[in-house]
Amino acid sequence: MEEQKEASVTLKKSTLWMISTFVFAGLFVISLFTGGFGLGDNDATGNVIAPTGNVPTAPTPTKINVKIDSDDPVLGDSDAPITIVEFSDFQCPFCARAFSDAVTQLKNNEIKDGKVKLIYKDFPLTSIHPFAQKAAEAAQCAFDQGKFWEYHDILFTNQNALDTTSLKKYASDLDLDTDGFNTCLDSGEKTKEVSDDLTQATASGGRGTPYFVIMNENGDTIPVSGAQPYANFQAAISAVS
């Protein structure tokens, strides 16, 4: 009788193990086609954000209040009918993915053609990205010398080296006035400006990085969360055009 019980328990354990194995294998296969298990960067509250969200093929415009400041860096024609506001973090790996993929394609197409302009705002998630705040401040110091976008590109290309020494070296590499840049960075002159951007990000619905808001001149908006494919940005742009 005892042997029968032990055999039954062993059989049940074996069955459960086999079921678990099949379930995990199924999830793994699904992950190969969907780009992962949905694990992405963490948001400001520690929640996990998927690297690619769920922007529908034909998104419906809504109304999101996004404050545009006169000193925000702008890439493209300032009179472009479509505006993309990017809330981003220089230490965020999915922000770097968006930079090298969708944002670069937008730059080479819609922005180059004068249809879209890109406005950059800081969204440093300092609880998980300890170098993000100072990197954001450094980019704003470069903005004062007319080299924001060049500095922006260097930061995303060198995401593994965002310490203060590296930040100052990048300024030198761009032939900036290093004395002025270093004073700007060391003094914390841009701390509040970066903090204000972060406040605007969360007020606009941002819960993780990168976070984009695409809008037309009438204020119709489409939010895009995560490192979305270029095609999803095109769909959102079409929806507000």
C-alpha cells in the first residue's frame, strides 16, 4: 500500500514537471516572435515597462497636456505641422534602442522632410539609473553652447560611460568651451531644469522611458510608450495629420 502511494506521488510530480516544462517551452517560443517576455526598463515607481508597447495600427487621437518650453531643444523645422515630444533618459537601454532605431529613421525621413519636429525633454529615472541626472544636466549645458544634439548623440552612443569625467571629455571632443561647460555642470545650474522636465513627463502620462507624445497643431495627441518600431510612429503621425 505504501509503495502504491509513493508511486502515485512520484507520478504526480513527474506529470507536474512535464506540464511546467511544456508551458515554459511554449512561452520561450512565443518570446522569440514577440521580442521577449515583455520585460523592459523600469518606470519611476519601479514597475517594469515593456520595451515595445501596444500602439494600435490606427490609434485614436486624444488630448494630453504637454508643456513646451522656449528653451527645449528642437530638432527639425520649428514650423513643422507635427510635433513629437520625447521624454527620455540617457542611461536607459530602451531609450538608446529608440534613438538608434525609430528616432534615427524619423530624423532621416519625416524630420528631414519638414513634416515633423522633435522636442527633447529629460526623464531621468535616478532610482535605477544613477548617472542619468548628471548626464541630462550635461546635455543642457551643451545646449547653452549650441551643441545639444551632437552631445545627445554622443551620450546615447557611449551609454556605458556617463561618469562626470566622461561627460567633460565629450564636451572637449565637441570643442565646447570646457571652462564654461565644467562650471555649468559642477555648479548644478541645470538641476532644476531637468527636474522640471521630469515633473512634466509624469504629468503628461509618462510612467517609463522612453515616452513620446505625438501632436498636431490643434492639440490632438497620440502617446507612444517604450522603444516602439518606426512603423508605429508612422501610424501615430498619420492619425494626427
